[in-house]
Amino acid sequence: MASAQDVLGVAYSQLGYYAPSDPEPGSKYGRWLAALWGEDWLAGPSDQVWWCCLFVIWCLDAAGQDCPGFPTFNTDLAIANGASPRLVDPYDAESGDIFVCRRFS
């Protein structure tokens, strides 16, 4: 099992990566899941496939950490696939928590 620091270290290694500047179509995180699932559409382009959740699951995978409901490209799908979210106040988040914020208009 990976530690929170392991996952954060993987995430830290990606500082400076910007999908729209990637010379290949889409994001490397979308291309990773597209190859894993055989779903070419997940590869992008990066302005059509939101890659925030893709980035999180890529980091978890790269650190060797399984997570219920993942991999997925969508937080709603993660919940449908077995993730069991706890609704907590953001101020109560702890090291190792994955914080997903939804904004409703």
C-alpha cells in the first residue's frame, strides 16, 4: 500500500505539465486510461476530456495504490463503481484524503 507521501510525490513530479502544451493529442493521463480501457476517445483532446480526475487516478496508479471505484475519468462514475465517499467539511480533510469538490450553479 502506498502512503499519502508516495502519491503526493508522484503528483509533485508532474509540476509543470500542461496538457494543452503536450505535443501529442489530449493529456498523457487521458492517453494512459484510453490505452488501459481501449477507449480512444479518452485520449482527448484535452479541452474536451476533463483530465483532473484522470490525473488523480494516474498518480494513484503510478504510486501503486488501489482505490475503490477507480480507475475512472469521472467522479460520478467512481462512486457508481464502488467508491464510498464521505461528505466532510473541507476543513476536516486529513493527509491522504482525496478531496473532490463539486460546484453547482
